[in-house]
Amino acid sequence: MANIQKNSHEGQLLSFFWITIAKNNTSIEGYTKWTLSGVAAMIAIILSNTPAIIELAGTASLKWSISLLVFSLMFGFGAHISCLSIGARVRSLESIQAGLQSQQGQISLNNISISPQELGEELISPFWGPLKSTMKKNYLKGLSDPFLSEKGMINVFCIQVYLTFLHLLIAAIALFVLVI
């Protein structure tokens, strides 16, 4: 990738596009809530009608179908957690950007008297455990990649899309197994 500075016109455009794409997760979040509810309802209906379903489809089909629906729920839950993660990241990033772009934020940025590494150590100091290690690693990466936050959101967005697809595909296969 070209060495694009975040405050350049190109950098601002990239950041705008990535944040806008990540913001679109709210529609997927709503969709995932409904599909999770639907799959859970299917499991409830199947379990409440187990004797009749065993007569029609057989025990093996019932077991496979319920197992697949449970896997579908797990993928759907992962997709929903990804939605929540993206929403939190977008809100945090926008809040930080607004603060840094304010007059007081600009004054603070222009008057920093310590190195970026020292600032990072102070920023990370209240965190503990694995979160502290992750924060430090990402802070150091962010020093060399100004778009790390935006790229991270897009990465989680891709995971969310694929998990949602698997959630729906496995639910469809589970129903197919039940009826064949």
C-alpha cells in the first residue's frame, strides 16, 4: 500500500470510506437478531414436536438437524458479537477523532512534550492482563500504520459478514436434512 498520511486528502477519503462501510453493520445487526430468534424458534418447535418429527423424518435426521441448528446459533451469535464490536469501535473512533479535532484537542496535540512511545506507555498504564498486552501491541502497530483502527473495523466487518452467511447456510442445511 502507498505511504498515505492519515491527514492527507487521500487518507481522509480512505478513512471516511472505511468508517462508512463499518457503520453499515447496524442493518446486519438487526438482521442477525431476527435470524437468531428464528433459528431459536425453529429449535423450540422441533423439540416440542419431537415424537411427530421422529415418525416423519427419523431419529438420525432429527439429531443432525438439531445439531446443525445449534451450530447455526453459534455462528449467528459470533456474527452478533462482531456487530456489537464494530459499533463500539465506530463510536470510540468518532469520539476520539472529534476530541482531537476540537480546538482544545489541537492545542494538546501541538504541545505534546514526550515521545510517542512514552505517551503510549502512559495511555496503556491503567490496563492490565492480556488487554494491556493487546493495547500495547496495537499502539505500537498504530505508530507505523495510521489506519490501523479503520482496518481493524473492516476486518471485523468481514468476519461478521462471513459468520452471518455461515449462520444462514447451516440453518438452511439443517432444515433440508430434516425434510429429506
